[in-house]
Amino acid sequence: MDQLFRAPLPDMANPALTERVELAGQAVTVRVSPVRRYRDYGRDTDVVHVQVLREDGTPLALRDLQPDATREAAYTLWSFLCDQLTAAANLAYELERDKEDVEPNPKLGCWGPRADLAVAGEDDDGATALVIGVAIDTTKAIRPQRHRLLILALRSAVVASLRQWSGLPAAAQ
């Protein structure tokens, strides 16, 4: 894997949760970091990183599961994942929303496309590595500090999305 891509990846040396998942004959590893705080995010922001790795240690991309997915399909599948991650954070912390809120909560960020899948000049969510940061502003959380529930909810969101990405029923094990 491209060292320029790998260098800024989050430290996942001591994940809070690691799980091996079978997807249509392919084994992947889901890792969820512990809840972290970063000074530049603010003292009321919990940050969790999630990554999915292929057996060779490379971050998984949608193209690994669906090489022929259209760009539109990839966008839809990534949107589903983002919706699931947002719902997981809302479930765990019971986040309140005001009509005046313009900033999303949680904020989601990803590390971008893998160099081996990216096509220069083309936006393609299918090439985006499944390495995600979830930053949650806890000032509007009814139940902050439910870290274990957050980690489990994020794991479940990712696994449900991966099952959809691979064409498996959501309840399949």
C-alpha cells in the first residue's frame, strides 16, 4: 500500500473492539478505537476511529466487494454507511438537535481513496478506503459517556453496511 496513504491513518494499535467478519467468502477485520479526545477538536468532542481491513492488512474499499458498482451506486452505499454511523452516535448518546443547528453532529471524515483504485480526475466513492473518524459534540448529549455502547453501535453500523455492500441480508451471520 502507498506509504503516503498509510502515514496519516489513525493509530489503531490498541482498538477497543476487533472483529473478524465473513462477507460473501471474503474475511475482513473491523476495528473500532476507544473514545479519544483531541485538544484541537475541543474538550466536549469524543472521537472514535473505525477501519475495516482486508486479510492482507489493506483498508477495505467498496470496489473490493463490488468491482463493477457504478459511481452512483457507490455514492448510495456510502450514504447508507454514513446514515448508519450517524444513527449509531445518536442512539448511544441520545443527541439533541435544535432547528438552528447547522453543523452536523456527529461529524464524519474519511481518509480518501486508495491509490490502487483511484482514477485521476474522477470522484469515485467506490475507491474510498473504509477508514472513518466520527467526532461527536457531547454538549447536546442527553447520555454522554456511554462509550462502550457507542463502540458497539458503530461496529454494528459498519457490519450492517458491509453486508449491504456485499449483497448479503442484513441479519446474515
